[in-house]
Amino acid sequence: MPRTQADYQQQLSEKELRLNQQFSLFAHEQSLPELQVFTSAPTHYRMRAEFRVWHEGDDLFYIMFEPGTRNKYRVETFPVACELINTLMPEVLNYVKSKPELRHRLFQIDYLATQTGQAAISLLYHRQLDDQWINAAEEMRAHLQSFGQIELIGRARKQKLLVHNDRVIETLQVNGKAFQFEQIENSFTQPNAQVNEKMLEWALSVTQGSCGDLLELYCGNGNFSLPLAQSFQRVLGTEISRTSVMSAQTNIALNSIDNVLIARMSAEEVSAAMKGEFASRRVDELKLEDYDFKTVLVDPPRAGLDDATLGMVQAYDNILYISCNPDTLIENLKQLCKTHRIVHRALFDQFPFTHHTEAGVYLTKR
């Protein structure tokens, strides 16, 4: 059923009400700032999509599964995904249908697109791929170039074959300034590019005029690190994923930023290193004692911050917390609000018409 603007506003109001109810827990401790709400487009907002591929005789089509069940349903179009993904969906499937080398034991197709007409398409198989697959995939990539800059990747068990490349370059506009980000297939990226731009602008607004340096945990490919470099003397970002760290290094170079350093360390290692309880060559090279950290940024997984990291971030004057799970955010705030007060809070509607809500909180030490 098509979604209307009225439908969108209703679901957004419900999310806003629920988040405000969760934050009311802290209303007796302080006067809460107004919740800033950042909207999404109701359709064509998602830059990533994954579809299972169903074989039925000579037919081949996309399927998805109903939430909480294994009931499958056929997918012809996907209004949640951006226009480029919707354009590519039938073209890819129709092409694959007629090519046995591409069709045989194909079980999933993943799409990663950008706002600037690039896409990486991953074809996943229950068989090993060979030179015949490469040759057919090269012809397919040439066929798809009329729709944008397209990259093709073949995946099977313990196998990954590239047809030219496995990454795209996204351009995000943040307060009128363009930032370029390498995004690699099968790695985490923010799925809603337009709301991501709003998140970055909000983060810049609440940190405007900051002094000292920024420590960022869970920095990914530098999504927040690079735009926020404008607000701080230096930024040290940490991330456990090797792929994301390498991509962040590329993004620093793409944007010619000279005051950001990315280190491959977990949040737990950073916490221990800050207390002098973890030593390594990597820690020595960082020269943590030379930094003047006043602000810490955390964007943790859905489980939120562990107890050690919670204790560590409380040592900083300012905490910028981006959360993909308000439930664990509220639990973490019960501890953080013992030492800090909430001065800004926001709702980012990254996932319209789902129960998922992204939230942002900026706290300063009491």
C-alpha cells in the first residue's frame, strides 16, 4: 500500500512521543532541552538493500520474508530503496535470467548505492565461481554502465571476485560543504544518506566553538570524524574493523584533512589505555599524553556502552552520544547523568515506518 505524507507524519509522531516518554525519566533531575526532530523522505531514502533470489522453473525473482516469520513474498519494486536501486533491480534480474554462468545457484543480490549515481552490486552464490563467471560478469557490468558507475562483486564460500572494484564514493553535503566517503560493499555505512547529512549538521551545531581535542569511539569509516574536524584542534578516531580503518584513512586523504588520526583499537582497549592498563606498540605510537581531549563521541552498536567504557567517557567535559537503540541509550544515560547534564537531544528518522529510532544526545559535565 502506498505511503502518504500523513502516514509518515503519524509514524514520526509516535516515535517522537515514545522517545520523549523514555527521556522523561531524567526530567526530575534537570530541565530537559526540546527534542529536535529530523525527518526523512517517506520513500526512496535507503541506499542499501538486500534481496534473496528465488528460482522457480525458468523464472527468477526477488523475495523477502515477513518479519518474525519465514513466510516469503515476491518483490517487484522496493520503494524504501533509492531510485537508482529500483532502476537496477529489474535490469540486473532480467540480465541474469538469460545467463547460465550468472544464474546458476545464485541465492542473493545486495545493492549499495550513492546519491551521485554509483552502485556496487554483490551476487552471492552456493557454488564456487570461476573464469566463466568473471567473463559473464564483465559483460554484465558493461551492460549496466548506462545506468551509472556500476561495480560488480561475486561472493561464494571463502571467495570474493571483483569485476573492477568493490567500492563506491559517496558525496555528503554538510552545511554546504561536500565530503567524499569511500564505501565498501559488505561494510557498515549509514543507510539513509539524507538523514545522515542532517545528523552530521546537528553534531557540528552542538560542538560549535569546542576547545581541545575530540576522541571518537566506533568511528567506522570516519563518517563523523571528518566533518567534526572543523570543530576541534585534533580528532583521534578508533575502530576495531580493519576494513573500516583502511577506508577511513582513504577518506582522510580524499578530503585533504590533516588533523584526524584513525587507530585500530576497540573501545575496551581505549578505555584501558586511557587508564594506563593497556600497553602496546600501537598505543605508544598514538602518544595519547599529547592530546587535550575535552570531548568524546560514541556511536556504539545496539548493545550500547559497556561498563568500563561508560566509566571512561564520564571523565570528559563533553559527551556526544549517537545511538541506534534508544533503550540502551536510556540505560547508559542513567549512569552518565550522575556526572553530566543533557544540553541537546535529537531524533533522526533513519528508518521510516519501522520501530527503529536513531537518537543523539550532547551532555556537558555538571
